[in-house]
Amino acid sequence: MKQRKAASTSPQATVILGLLVLLLVLAIIWFPDKAFQSSLQGLNVWWKLVFPALLPFFILTEIMTGMGVIHGIGKLLEPLMRRLLGLPGAGGWPLAVGLIAGFPAGAAAAKTLNNEGLLQAHEADRLVSLSHLCSPVFLTAVVGTGFFQNPRIGLLLASIHYASAIFLAAIVSRTGRKQEMAANASQTGWLEHPDRNAGLFAKAAFALKEAQRQDGRTFGKLLGDAVVAAVQNVMVIGGYMMMFSVLLNVIGLSGMIKWISNTAGAIGLPSQSVYEWLTVLIPALTEIHLGAYSISQSDMASQMWQAAILSAGLAWGGFSAHLQVKSLTIGTGFRFARFVAYRGVHAALAFVTTLILWHPLNRWLADVKPSFFQHAGNSSDYNVLKSGIWFLISPMMLQFGVILLFLLILSIGVSFIWRGRQ
């Protein structure tokens, strides 16, 4: 297995993190009761929404990597991923995980692949950016049903979110493609079959067995390591969410937003409008769970513009999620600045896509309701924010399996077609 690189942090990141910690300490000193309530709010969101969505996939990724399954699946996905996105076949796993579990599950899976030597630094950049997606359960159950009390809006937001992600993939897959293809051509493939003319399934079987041999851990040891690593990663994510929940509440209590809006009024801008926009945009830029709730409760003239701002916020992901990705990818050579730039591009694409597709999708999805609500009984009185998404773990795993199977079938088809042309 590939040795982990020494962790390194840029001076800018150190200063930012130091300021955040300082603000957190000051917040606890100035507003101890409010800070405690805010941390409980962040803990509540983490426990009911994030923990059940991420933990099974984190554990599964560690186990499947140790057993060589991801290596075998990667060989099967190689024809599709290389020709479509210029990424190794193993990258299909983080893409599927990020799509179903939501961020930052894709980043955690990408780091695991990087530690195994299945990803290069420039490939990790693009893979983490493409797999940084909102979970469909979060979009439809939490945002649509929980925040807007309308599952159809959740479906609209999900359709727009993934459509704009496809546009982002088309841009990302061609960023520096020539230089990276030249770099790939100069390096040997991972776990290559001794017979270069071997079939796709033979290569996958060889990669699986060789990865198992190189790992060498028993299943009991592998399971224990997977649980420890997964829980540690999820706890880090929970800490970030609690920290940003406290900071957002303190910003509101400090009067900073009101001071900025009054300053804007003094120079001729409408102070009330500035105040309303800041109360929406600051949470959206900082922590997307709280930001999505703030946007859903705002009084905007048009629901389309409300959805457009929310779509941009969901694609952006929030600084909290960005720092979660940063912490999960330390030591991989991952370029954080490029990731943030891609998040900005995705936000812009999501905003424009919402304005273009809002009315057509409204007509198309007029009578559609998410299928998973059959598991929750009567959705009219169902509040996902109270019960969490624990009951959706099994459907999520099933969806993950279906997506992975679809990618495998598509990749095998591409392999046969390409070989036939040659």
C-alpha cells in the first residue's frame, strides 16, 4: 500500500483556522448559554441527518478497500471512467458514494483510494470536486419536505443539482487534460495483470486477489480498523458542524449584520433589503444545513429566485463542508484552492440552471412524489427533522448498489464496443 504523506498546512489556512478557534472561544465566553444551545443544534443535525448518512458508507469503503473489492471494481470501471472523465476506474466508487451519501463522503473515499495508490494528486483534485454532491435524501426529505413542506420542491432541487453537476463534470474533465494524460502515459498502471492481453474480468480478478494479498489483514482486524477510521472521520465532521453552528449564532447575536445593514443605509442602499439578504447569504456561505433552512424561511417575491439562491448554496456547500474536505484530504497532495474554485463554478451553474429549468421541471414533476416516502407512512404529517433519516439507510444502500451496477454494466459495454472497433 502507498505510504501516507506528511500532513502540511499552508500559512493562510493556519491563520483562518486560528481565527475560527479564537472566535469560538470568545463566543463561549460572551454567550455561554447561547453557545451551548447552538452546539446542541449542530449536534442534533449531525446525529439525525449526517451521521446515519455517512457512517455506513465510510465503513463500507474501508472494508471493500481492504478486501480488494474496490480494486476489482476499479478495473471493471476503467474503460468508462478513463474515456468519460479521464479518471482511474476506482474513481467510480467515490462518485457513487458522494452521490448517495452526500458530501464529504466522496472526499473520504477518495482519500482512501489515494492512500492505496489508486489515485494521483491531480486526479484527486477532480474526483473530490465531482463527488462533492448533496445526498438525494437530504434534498428531497430534509430540504423539500422538512424545510419547504413540499416534497416536489425537493425533487426539483435534486434534478437541478445533479444536472448542473453534469455540466461541471464536462468542464472539470477537460481542465488540464493534455498535461494529465501525458503524466498518466508515463506511469505504469496499478495492479496490472501479467498478461497485457487479458480480458477485463481477468484483470479485475487479478487486481482483487493481489490487493487482498498486499493488505494481509484478517476480516476481524479489517472490520475493527474500518469502524475506528469511519467513526473518527464522522466525529471530525460533527465537530466542524457544531463549531460553525455556534459561530453563526454568535454573528446574529453580536449585531454585526445589523451594523453592516445600517452602514449600507448610510451610503444610500436599502438597509432593510441588505439586512434580509445578509441573514440568508451568510448561513448559506458558511453551513449549508442551516443556510438551506434560512433560505426556505425567507420571504422572497418569487419562489424561482428563492430556489435559484438555494441551488447555488447547495452547490457551493458552505465553508464548513469545505474545511471538512480539507481535513479529510490532508496528506494526499489535494489542491484545496482548486476545489474551492470548482465549487464556485458549480454554484454559478446551479443558479443559471435553476432559472432555465424551473418552469419546465415544475410542469413535468407536478404530480410526482419521492418513492421513499412509502417507508415513512403518511408524508403529510411526517417531519423528517424530528425523526432523522435512520429509516432510510436501507433504501440508500440499495440505491448505491443500483448506481454502481449501472456504472459497471455501462463500462463493460464501453469496453466491448471499444475493443470491437480496434
